[in-house]
Amino acid sequence: QVQLVESGGGLAQPGGSLRLSCVASGFPFMDYAMTWARQAPGKGLEWVAGIYSDDRIAYYSDSVKGRFTISRDNVKNTLFLQMNSLKPEDTARYYCGKPADRGTYLYTPWPIESWGRGAQVTVSS
């Protein structure tokens, strides 16, 4: 059974940093590309960042490029999102996602089989 558990969210000031983690279980994590997406209140899902199984970066959204860094630890089955220079518009619930297969996806949206429950990030002074 696939499980994805996010942590590390919270309240940050504008310009601050947070680091999200997503611990994965129930599947061979090292074989799958993984992704982060977010949803702000009243808005649709925004694809934030993706990473391939071999650590190559798949994509960053234009809104986070240069500020966020996606990474993974295939030994600890954990996906990370380092968020720097946070802005109020980064306020959202952040989800990690596992695709349905071991594909190499060039474009979003990815075919996501499982999402975690999410971690709330609030950026406010």
C-alpha cells in the first residue's frame, strides 16, 4: 500500500525558508519520478517541481524557479522541497505525488496515482 507522508510545513515570514519532507513507503521509491504540487484556497492545483528517479530535475514552475529546490534521498525513501525567499503567494497546501508508472515525464500534468495528505505552508508577516 502506497503511503506518502508530508511534514515540515508551518508559518514563515516573507523572505524566510521552510523545508518540506515526504516519506514514501509501499513501493520502490528509487524507481519512480516524484513531484510536488500545491493548492491555494479557491485555486486549482499548481505543479511546483518534479524530479526523476536518477536525481535529474524534471521541472520547476516559473513561479518558484530560483527559489525552491527539489531533491530526494533514495536510501531514506524521502522527497524534499527546500523553499527559500518565500512570498505570501506561496501560501498553499503542498502535496507530494507518485506517478502511476516508472515513466519519464516531459510535461505536466503527470499521471499521479497517489498523493499525500499535504502540508500547510503559510507565508505572512
